[in-house]
Amino acid sequence: VQLQASGGGSVQAGGSLRLVCAVSGRTFSQYAMGWFRQAPGKEREFVAAISWSGSYTQYSDSVKGRFTISRDTRYLQMNSLKPEDTAVYYCAAGRQYSTLAKTYDYWGQGTLVTVSS
């Protein structure tokens, strides 16, 4: 499975962006998908995850109610963006539906999101 995140850019606070995770590999349907982010000088943190069936989703408290993860279209819709959302965002795929980065087997290159106040 190969992944590539795209859709990042610069936006003002309160704006929206949609990140997309391009996926190749016929076995992706068996994998959970997650989004993580890493801000400058900080560790990578969990953002959102969706189970392989799409039946279960989980969000970090900091993005709950503002971000939406989709499996079929493989996007992360980000609304009401805040300056603290500024980070490089990564999509990942793994056998286990999880909030832990170490459980994900495949990672795409990140896409930078910059939110100005």
C-alpha cells in the first residue's frame, strides 16, 4: 500500500481545507486509515481515524466537531481552522483501527497546512 497526502495550503483562521490521501494497492480495503499531524518542534499527534469498514471513527479532542474523516473518498475535511492546527499532516494505513501512530504500517508523505490569525 502506498499513500500520498495532498491538499494542504495556507488559509486564514476560520477557513476550511480538504486533505486527500491518494492510495495505491488492492488490499487497502482491509486497512484502517488515520490522519496525524506534526507541528514544528512538537511530536506527531493523532488527528482522526476510521475503521476498515467505515463504521467507526475517532477524533482527537482538539479537532472534534471541526474535522471529518472519510474512508470512501479518503479525505480529511477541516473546517473552522485555527492557528494551532498549523502542522504537516500525514495519512496512514494499518491493520488495526487505532489512535496510536506505531500501529500504522504505511505512511504517506505529509502535506503542510498553515493557518494564519
